[in-house]
Amino acid sequence: MSRNLCLTRQCLGLVTRIECAVRPLAGDNGMWTLLFAAGMAGEQPSAIKAQGPFHGPFAAESILDTIVESLTLHGYELADDPQIWCLHLQAQLREINGGRCSTVGGFEFRPEH
């Protein structure tokens, strides 16, 4: 399965869009996360979420497969559309990694000492 997916669903003339991405977390420790952006097509995403961390890309992709399977049961279809919310997902990843980097190793960077 691809590490970037787009799903869409049409209902009453409106198109709902969900973009998904599997990305490694900072720290080179083998941890990965799933990122999701959802909203109306042609607009900014109304929700951005993350799930994880997962031990390795295959674990994350396995969970993504399960989520996609569930979404298709609810009327979503895989779309070949280009990712339009990738910057939103990247910002979410940076936020997650920022929180992780500040606590990894249990030290505080203080160049004045």
C-alpha cells in the first residue's frame, strides 16, 4: 500500500476528502505515525489528526489498511487526486516531532552554560 492516500466521498453534491500519510518520527528510533487531514474538497482541512507511534512502517501501514477498509465500507473511495493538504500534514508531523525531540534523552539544551 502507498504511504500517501486520498479518499473521497460524495454526498448530496458535496465531496468530503481524507488524506492519509505514513511518516517516520524524529530520532531514528524506528517509530512511525499515521497522519490524517479531512474536510471538504476545495477548502482547507477541518480536522488534522495523528495516530501512533508504531514500531516500523509496516505496522503503521497495516493500521492504515484497516482504516481505509473501514472508510470504504462507509462510502469512501480511493482517489488518484494529488495531495493538496500535504503542508498541513507536514506541520502536524513537525509539531509531534517537536514535542518528542524536547524530551528525548532527558536533557535540556542550554548553550549559555
